[in-house]
Amino acid sequence: MPFRPVSPVVHRIVVAFALLVVPSSLLSVHFLIADEFEEVTDYVATAERTVETRDQLAQLLALHLDVETGIRGYVLTGNPDFLEPYLGALPHRDARFAQLREGADERRLAQIDRLLDLSDAKLANAAVNMQDVRAGRADRARERIATARGRHIMDSIRASIARMDAEEAARLSQLTRAGTASRKGVETAITLLLVGVALLLAFVTLLVSESFRYRRRALGRVELLARRQMAMFDGAVDGMLWLDGEGRILRINPSISRMFGYGRDELFGRHNLILMEHDYTLAESRAWLATVGVAGADGAGRRQEFVGRRSDGEIFETEVAISRVEGGDEDEHAPRFIASIRDISHRKRAERMKTEFVSTVSHELRTPLTSIGGSLGLVMGGAAGPLEDRTRRLIGIAHANCERLVRLINDILDIDKIESGKMEFDTRRMHVGPLVRRTQEAITSFAEQHGVNLKVVLPPWPQCITGDPDRLEQLLTNLVSNAIKHSPAGETVLISCIQQGRHARIEVSDRGMGVPADFRTRIFTKFAMADASDSRAKGGTGLGLSIAREIARLHGGDIGFADRDGGGAVFHFHIPLVKDRSLSERSAGDRRLPLVLHLDDDADTLSVVASAFAGKARAMPVSTVAEARAALARHKPAAVIIDISLVAEDGLHLAAALRREYPALPLVLFTAVEDNRDTSMADRLLVKSRASVEDLVDTTMALVARRAKKAA
């Protein structure tokens, strides 16, 4: 099978690689040989040092043997001639040790020091024996020799020198093996490098020869592809434009001429703004083109609708899909743009007709249905006289389905308003608690019909948000009604409100079957139903969750869901919190009310508590211990509230100090964390998770009243 180059890029990479590798390989051979010569030089120097060290050790051993022989002969014979080896060895000993120390490492120096100690002991023993003989105490010297102490020292010297010599011999052997292995490695590396260079040169030669042949074939394929692309460009139903980096028209297809009425020569070199109704500047056009990316898996680099203008001045609606194409005919770095223009005027007209039809029909249906529902309700209420049970049941069915139709029409109208951007909101400051309570009261009868209980859990203090109360109640009602419909009889639907960062989060939890896996991705789309038959049995249009999501997003929040532990689902939405200033601002100026100092490092808690005291006391909020002490120095509060679980400070120390300085001052600890430390200095301890803001106000005002009564 002949070699087939992957692409010209690979060809260039391989040739460049060869041009880089061949000189690099030859240079590597040079460095390997140079390194080998350097290693051989080091090996010879090390071997010479090893041989010299072994020679010094041998001479040192011979020196000590001469000492031992000379002293032993002198002791046994008393002849001074035997002392010549001893006396001659003494001047050379220190020189031998000095030579051994040259270039020695720490381990070898330690061995030399031990050998020197043995040598000193040997010479000291020999000197004592010599002195005894000279003093006429030869018997004592012979007795000392008989104890073999000198021989033991000599044996230790001999063993120490033997170990050091063996180590030097082993080092020389290791160097020899390493030198041999290094030489073989260098030989192998040089051989492999030279073989690799030869193979690489042969491969490059083959590559170059084959690439010339396939390049001719590639040029033929490129010409064929160019003709195909030209046919696709010219034969496209949509109008196609080829633009330069400034937005000037370089080429058009026949559909552009049919769509806009211009000929090729009329548009060539003109800016694409000639095809638009709006008067954009060239700078604005360039800025818009700068935001266009290349086409990807999601389609064109950018899509946008424009109002087009034909050559006769007629305007029509278009959709443009445009993508950046890197590289042009003359400059490969200059960007180009390919734009596809589609006439969507018929589609837009159909959408407007559909919207108008839906809106008109929905309004026309809602009016008679309202009358029908009201009439049926009056009949069921006895306005037309008593009803038989069968008649009441039939009218009840008609009334329920009439209400269902009204809800469906209202949902369709809401969707229409959302899509057209015409949904209006009566935005105001409001508290979450009343919103939840209103929803609970409005839907309680619906829950009772399904045998489902409702439970509400609210935070200990109010949560203030900005929104449309009716729309938010519609959102929450959709979630709660869905939870009721999908919960088995006897179960409880839980509505809980919590604070999550700077948002109020409302959760609706049920014990139903949960959200099916294949329905999760489309649960918030229009007319989405997990199971058509099940949804029909439980009622619903598939619009409620879609409307709920849009309402949440239009309030600056979002909606989502999760599986509930133990079975069921938890739907939740969050809305940004705002500060509630409605009550605290009115009460701040009433100087007749008692002053309550409140220390807490959470701004929302300070605001909520100040609002709760409105009309009963003037709340003075502070966020640090230093601010609290400064306020106490300027004012005389009727009571003090302290959060002991401050982030950066310890509120309990301040509470203890206040109790010592102001024994009769009412002191309340209002904290989120139960502290195991002593809190007996306070009059009351309230934990935020168990006590509401109303409990805090009642407790504080009771302490203030009790103190006033005692003072009177």
C-alpha cells in the first residue's frame, strides 16, 4: 500500500522535524562522545586516587607493624638497634594520616579519626614499654607484652585498615563497572541516533516524492470542491452574501437578486447596509460584525432579524444568519463573513394573525363563559329554587368545567402577554408571609377536595420583597395546586419560606411520584405534560409551570425543582429581598417612645426588628460593639438587645460588662446560635430559630414595663 500523506500541514511538520532532528542528532553524538571522554578522565583520576589511598593504607599498616616489631625486639633483647624501625616510623605517621585526609568525605574522615585513635593508643603503649626497659623495668614491659594489649590494638588497626582498603577496592570495582556500562550506553545511543537519522532521511525522501504526486491530486479535488461550493452558493433558496471584513459585498447568489431586485454589478463593492431599512452608520456596522463568531455545533455565528429594503423601496422582514470565516483570497489573516438572508415576512404575518386570533377568540370566549359560570354558580346557590341531587350534580359538573375553561383561557392570554412583552406588573413592596397565607386560604378548599393537608412554615421575622402580589400569588398557586393534585390522599403539602443569601426562597414539597427522568428537560415548556392520560385525569393545560417560570424571571428570580428525600418533589422559586423601611421611618421621630438599643451584625435583622418595634419603641440599631458603647455613652436606653454570636466580636463580653455597669437595665440576648457559655447575666435568652420577632418585641416591652413599674 503506497504511503499517503495526511495533509500538507503534516508534510511541512515532518520536513521541519527532519531539518531540526538531523543536526540535533549529530550534535548529540558530539556531546555524547565529549561526555564519555570527560567521564573517562574522571574515572582515571578517581582510580588514581583510589590506588594512592590503598597505597597510603598499606604504608600505614607497615609503619605500625615496624613499630610493633621494633618495640617487641627491644623489650626482649634490650638491644637499642631494635628501636630504629620505631623511631623511624614516628616522623612518617602524621604525614600518612594527612595524605589520607586529602579529599576524604565525612564518612572517611570519621574512619580516619578512629584509626588515628588506635594509632595513638599503639604508640602510647610502645612508648611506655620503651621507657620501662630504659628504666631497668624490662620485666614489667615483658609482662605488659604478655597481656597482649598491644597485639589487640594492632589487630584493631589491621582490621580498620582492611575495611578501608576493601571499600576502596569496591569503589574501584564499581567505577570500572559504571565506566563499562556508560561506554556501552554511549555506543548504543550513538548507533541508535545514526540509524534514526538515516531512517528519517529516507522517510523524508519518500514523503517528498509521494507528496508531489498527491498534491496534484489534491489540487484537482480542491477545484472540484470549489465548483460544488459555488453550485451550493448559487443554488441556495436563501439569499447568500460574501462580505469582506468591513462589510462590503464581494459576491451574491441569484436569490439575493430575486429577493432585493439588485443585479450582481449593482451590489459588488457596495456596503451591505444598502439592503437594510434602518440607517446604521459604518461604525455601528463594524462594531456589530466584531461580535460575530464562527459557525459551530449550534449553527451560525450569530442570528438576528432585520428589516430589509428592496431596490424599489419596499420593506420586508428578514432573518440573517452570519458567520465569520477566517482568511480571504488575498490575505489569509483578513476575516470574511458569509451571510444567509431569509425572507420571513410571510411567517411574521402568520404569527401576528395567530396572536391576534388567539387574543380575540380568548377574549370573546371569556365573556360568555364568565356569564355562564356566574349563572351556574347562582343556580347551585339556590337562586332559582331548590335543586334535586341529580340536577345539582350535573350543574356542578358544568360549573367546574366552565371554571376550567376560564383558567385555560386565562393561561393562554398570560402566555400571549408574556411572549409579546405586554404583561403588566403592579410592583410594590410586600412581605412574603401574607402572600403565603393568602395562597393557603385560597387553595384550602381545593386541598380538602383531594384529601391533602397544607402546612406553612414561615421564618421568625418578615421577608420583604418587591413584586406584583397578584402575579406572585398566581405563581405560588400553580406550584401548590400541582403539588396537591399529585399528592396521595392523607399526605401533607409543605410550603416553607427561607432566606438564601439575598433572596427569599419559597419551597413547595409534596409526596407524589416525583418528576419522571424523561420529563425533566421540558417540564417548564409550554403545554408540557409528563403523561397526557394522567394529566387529563388530574386536570391541567401544561401552561402553569411555563407561566410560573416567566413570572419568577420577570421578578428577577428563577424557578427550579429537586427530588425530595423519602419520595416526592420540591419545587422552589426565589425573589430578591429588599429592606423594609415602611414602619421604622415613621417611628424614628416619636421621642415619647422608649429607646431600645439593638446590637446585631446582620443589616436585614436590624431593619426587621426596627420595623417590629414601630409604634411601641424607638429602635437604635448598631452593628459593632464599639458603636454600641458609643451609643450608650450618648443615650440612656430603656432596654438593650444583643446578638452574642457576632462574626468578628463577642457580644457576650459586652452583655457581662453592661450587667456590671447597669444592674437594673433590661438585657435580652437574641441570637441564632445556642451558646453553652453562661448567659445568666441576661434577663431573657431568645433563640432566633424558635422565637419570632413578635416574641422579641413582647419580651422586651414587658421588661421595660416591669422596670418602669419598679421605678415608680
